[in-house]
Amino acid sequence: MDAKMLPVDLQISKQMQRPLAAQWHAHVNAVDTSAQMEDWLTNRDSLTARLVARCQQFRVQRLSQQKAVCLQDEYAAIGLPRAMKVHEREVFLRCDGVAMVYGHTIVPLSATANEWPLFHALGEKSLGSTLFKDPLVRRSQLFYARLRQSHPLIRRIVARQPELTDVHSMLARRSLFWRKGGCLQVTEVFLPGVEGLRIIEKL
């Protein structure tokens, strides 16, 4: 039977049963995207710098920075045995006032100030620009996913950007950053407006 023909309560039940963990892939072809979005996903340069070049006013809006339980598809990558508390940071990267990227960073509670000395003092500064300027930082390979509406990060985005309620999925990438033996994981979810950005000349 087609899902649309099911009673409403059964449709809701099936939606709630969808896995909350995304499938992350080592190759971008697995997420089936356009050439332009493939460039956004695979480019290893500073995402902050790329956004700055495509708007008159760039802003990092910090949404939260706290201790929180990491997601089911996050803990293994940073060496934790199960989903447990981590340092978590959430931001929107805004171009001319419009949210273009949602950034989600987690750091194990065992991380020291020596490993990530500036993390807790970032405020609304860009984490990306800090990482790319530090010669001690090493980055892992990129992994890619298409996050559906049931994924916790998409639910968080939509809660803050209700106009995205009808967007069925969003493209995301994540990678690990290493410094002095400590790691942090950055997940970047690309909101629909990114694809329309173009490099602009600035006065």
C-alpha cells in the first residue's frame, strides 16, 4: 500500500520509526547532487572564506554552546563507546542576513585546553577560520550525507527556520580535525540558498 493511503496515525508512526542516524559516505557520488553543490561539498578550503567571497556581510550566529549528548551517528567517529555527553557548538553561517550553512561541532569532554585553546572563547567568531590558520591542525577526509527530515540536525534547523519545513532533505558533510592528539568533529549542513551564491566584487 502506498504511504499516502495509510491512515494519518500510521503515517506518523512510520515517520517516527525512521532511523535518526544518517548514512555517511566516503564519496560524494553517493548523495546524488548537482555539480555546483558537489563543489561546495568537496572543496577543502575554508568554508568561511568561500562564503565571505559571496556576500557583502558575513556573520557567524552562535545558536548554542554547551554540554550535550552527542548524536547516534557521531560518537564512534570521535572514539566514544556510545552516545554520551560532549562539548557541543551550533551556529548558522549567514550571508547578508540569510542562513546558508548550519554548523555543528562536538568535542569530547576529555579534550584539554592545550589541545583546543580557543574553542570555549569563540563566541561568534568562525571556528573554521581559526582551524585553517593553525599550522598544528590536521583534517581527516570528508564524509557526505543527505539528511532527511527525521534527522535531529534537520529538526533543529527547521525549529529555527520554519520556512524550511517543506524541504525534504539537505546535503551535509563532516570531518574530523586533529590537534596535539585531540579531535573535534565538524558537521556542516548546507541550506537551500547556498546553491544560488556567486562570487561578488567588493568595493
